[in-house]
Amino acid sequence: MRRILGITIMLVCMLGLFAPWSQAQETVRIGTEGAYPPFNYIDQDGNLQGFDIDIAKALCDAADLKCTFVTQDWDGMIPGLLAKKYDAIIASMSITEERQQKVDFTNKYYQTPARFVKHEDMEVEISKEGLKGMTVGVQRATVSANFIHDNFGDTLKIKPYATQEEANMDLVSGRVDLLFADSVVLSEGFLSTPEGEDYEFVGPGYTDEEWFGEGIGIALRKDDDQLRKKLNQAIETIRENGTYKKINDKYFDFDVYGDE
């Protein structure tokens, strides 16, 4: 009898000892760029800010995940994920067929068109003939760069940049004639700034799925289906409980999510 009682007490103690471990939050490392305002950027105090960052924090709360952030240059974003430098990419990455050959994605968490920007005094027609001989600045290794190469590469001179901010500044300095990038990034990160006050959009918005994919999603390694499911559920949760709208309205005066 004493032996049975002793075993019972030991099992209770073991369960008590390991219960906190079993209930511990899963830690997920989030990779982001920190150079793509208003979606992700580093403020004057050295802190990550932006729509992507707030969405990431909200998703982690909704999925009961403990999240940390890792900054990474855009060119190395997917290689860093595959090398396990972080576990997920929340950095305004478009869900494209080419990228899906290397990584998996969650459902989209926003979708916006890409557009050209020019100086307000410039007369230009957005066509192959109208753009002939001009130079356009694009951020390299982006869907916008791929679109420009495939659709205007035989007409435009294409100048790639490591960050969108570098491209913006070269437009102001006259080193390029046009910019091409996500319309919200250009609107909020350039046109609304003092440096961009003399510039404007020109031509249509582009959302062709062949280049811009199904929207912006969270990239994960292909063997991490459990985390993908958790994040997909979290996207649904914050859309339904009003958290997404609250974050959206902090940055934009329109629904950045796009069509359902």
C-alpha cells in the first residue's frame, strides 16, 4: 500500500514538474527587412515599426506564439529562411509560383497594386513606345522588378536597388526618370514625404497574378505545415475580431486587404 502511495505521489510530482514545460509558448522567429515603409521600417530609436510588424505581433498573440524579430536584407530573405535563421517571413512578400517552388505561404494578409511614379512636370505615356529610352528604378529581387523586366525590359533601362528608399532618392537626384513599386509603399513612403511632394503616379495599377501572385503572404519552410495552419487561423481570427481593421486604419484610409 505504501509502495502504491509512493508511486502515486511521485507521478503527481512529475506531472507538476513537467506541466509548465508542456504549456510553454512556442517561440517563432520572424524575418523582416526593416527598409520598406510603411510596411516595415526601423524608427529613430532603432525599433522595428510598420504594418507588417503590427500584423506579425497580432498574429502571434492570436496564435499564442512568442515571437522575436530578425532583420534581413531583402536579397537574402528566402535563403535566410531556408538556412533556419528565422522561422517565417513577414515582410510584404508576394505569393508567386516561382517562390512557391522554394517555400510555402500562408493565405494572403494584404494585396495592393504596383504603379509607376514620375515628376509632376514630366509628360509620359505608359506604353512600350512612350517609355522608350527612359530609366526606371526598382528594388531588385522583387515582383515589381520581374514585371518590369518581362514587360518593358526591351524598352526601358532598368536600374536595380537594394532598397526602395535608395531608388526613391535617385529619382529625386535625377539618376532615374521613373519608379515602379507597390503603390502603397510609393504613396506612404515617398509621395507623402517632403522629398516626394513634386512627384505623382502615372498609368494604371498592375496586379497581374503571373507576376504579383495571389497577394502578400507569410513565407515558411515547406516542412512547417503546423505553423502555417496556426498562422492561417490567426489571420482569420484578427480579420473577424476587428484587430486587423484597427491596424489597417492606423496606416491607411482604405482596406489594404483587397478583395476577399
